[in-house]
Amino acid sequence: MSMSLFRPTFESSPSDTPAEAGVQRTSANFHEAIMDSISSVRDSLPKQHRAHFETLRQEIIIFTEVHGIPKESLGKPDLLREVTGKLSTSDLERLANLLERFEYLLKNGEPKKEEIDLVKAIEYAKEHYHLREQYDSQVELLEEVGILKEGVILGIDGNTYPIPTLEQIAVRLFERRETLETKHNQGFTKLLLVPFGMSLDSLQETLEQFLLEYKKNNPSFNLNMDDPLCTWSVYQRADIGDSPKLVYEPQSFTEEGHGGKTKAQILEEQSEGRWTPAFAGVKGEKGLGTPGWTVHLLQPSNPNEQDIETPKGFAPIPREGRGTPQENLVPRHPLEAGKSPNEYLSILQNAQGDKDSPYHGETGMTPEDWIEPHKQRMYLLPYRSFFSFLHRCALHVLVSRQSSGRPRQG
């Protein structure tokens, strides 16, 4: 297939599979269009398609990083054929699809007809969630602290899990826009990407080093240097080993009959396509392929400005009796401090079956969930209610002991 914007490098041979042929159609100019952060090619496109250009460009870059493909091979067909020779058929087809879509956009100045919904999804996510700004800032932080390496995390099962792409998240938001409308209007617009598949020990160690480094650079920051995290010792190795003490998706906070699953069980079900997240619909629904990660929406600290500014920070838990609904938003009295874990669990469980409940669609937080906002805003967030639109990762329970603690007051 030749292209009007640049010279085709070579024709594929009759023995090439469709995926291989798709991967081979590349050129030096094609490489430049992908690699240049400031691209004249992008600027030559109609404004409504430039966001799609950037999304595809980032998808290709992330794919090459995850699979160890030298970026310079995108402009060298022989090298590209060599380095992609060991890819699985599914990965090869994925790369071919990305390159062909990018090529079509460059050649025709617009996406393929079937991709128009993707463009709409990205524009929708931009308008309602400032998605690109939020996504880029979180990816940058995850890379900075060493959690995200070459676009993936290392799970407790030894497998690597690529970070959900902006495209995946945008499509999911767009597909669920009617369901999400109430939560959006309640102020749930703050994106949170959580590397759920990593061990809790690794995440805690990362957070501890992050806090110590922050204290070093900010001496006035109040931090107990001897015990920066103040965590229970029972959390050590709680999600790994032959008998993990930490379970997720519990139906009750009891040692027996809690109905929860271990992290290893959840990861296995995800990899086999057997795990259906909350509100996900049928198994295998498009857009759910984010194993090893959870993607959440929380309330930011500036919900009244969410339509004009990027959501910032995370709303604190109000003290008992001091919670007030945010102005100009759909009424929802915030959950306050002062209740027991069982009371919070009961509120959220009852809300799942009541679409008229202001808490419908919300779940609790896991230890993995609150570590991420802690790094972002420098304060603990042990319990928050939030809307989980890709995966449900409900209140956790340590099966070795029943928790009777209460949320820390804001």
C-alpha cells in the first residue's frame, strides 16, 4: 500500500501474513511523525483530528517501549522485520493495526470511518475530565518514582502489566457516559491510576522512599523519620505467599465467610477473561483490557471548578457532622468520619442495589488505592468513596484480624 505523504519503503512479499505486511509498511518520514514531539505533520491535520494523532502516536511509542522495540526501527523496515519477528501473533496484529491506522490518518487527514467514535471519545473525555492532562501527570509520577518502567509494572505473579492507555480510558468514559453522568455531576472527575498487580510491600517501600526524599527537600514537612508510614506490621507480605492475609471484594469483615478474593486469584481471573468488573456488563466487553491495574474516579479538592480547570488533589473526609454537599453539584451528602468499617461497607453495599441512592456505583478503597493519592498530595487517604468504572476493588479485609478502626478525620 503506497502513501501520498511519503515514499513506501518496499512491498511485502507474498509469504508475509497480513499482520507482518502491515508492520512492514513504514518509512523514515513515518518514523519522524511518530518521534517528533513537535510535529509539522500533526499541525497540518485538521484541528479536530490532532488529538487522535497524539493518541495513536503515544500508543505506538508505548508499544515499542513495552516490547523492547528500538524506536529507530520504525524508519528501517529490515530492522523492524527483525525485531518484531519474535512477537506473538496477537502482538504483531496489534502493532500492525496501530501503524495502519496512523498511516491512514497521515495519508487522508482524518481517521478511518470506524474510528470516528474514538475521536468523539477523546474529545468527550477532554471536555468532561481534562483526561490528557490528568493521564500525563500520573504517568509521569509513576515513572518518576520507579513504579512504571517502560510502560509496564511487575505483578506479584511475575507477569508484566502495561498501563491502561489514554485511548482505553477515553473509550470507556465515552461508552459509560450516561451511567457516569450522575457521578460526574456529583464531582467524581479526578482520575486515579492504581498499579493493583504490584505487591503491597513494593508499593509501601516506594511510598516510604518518596516521603523520605520529600522530607529531605522540605524540612518543614511533618514526618516521623523512624516510621514514615505508620502501618500495621500485619500488612507485610499480606498479599503474597501461599496463604495471603489480605483479600479483596469482601462481602463482610469476618475471618470466615468473608467472600473475598486474593490478589493472585483476581490477576488469574483477569488474565483468563473470567473476571467481570462492577457495572462492566457482559464478559469480554470492549475496553476492559486493563489487567493488573484499577482505574478510578474520585472527587477532587476543587469540584466546583471541574468544568473549567483540571481536577486537583483529592477531597478530604469531613469530620463527623461537618459534611456539606458541594455547591452547584447534584446533591450528595459526603460520607463522614466516625463510622465503623462495617457501617461503611453496609452503606456501599445497600447503594449498589438502589439506583436512587446518591452513593450508587461507589466502592471503598484498598491499600493500593490510597498509596497513589498519598504520593500525589502528601497526606494519607485511608478511606474514601469513589466510583470505579473499569474495575471494582472493594473494601479490603485482613483475614487474620477484624478491623475495628475508623477513618482518619480530615
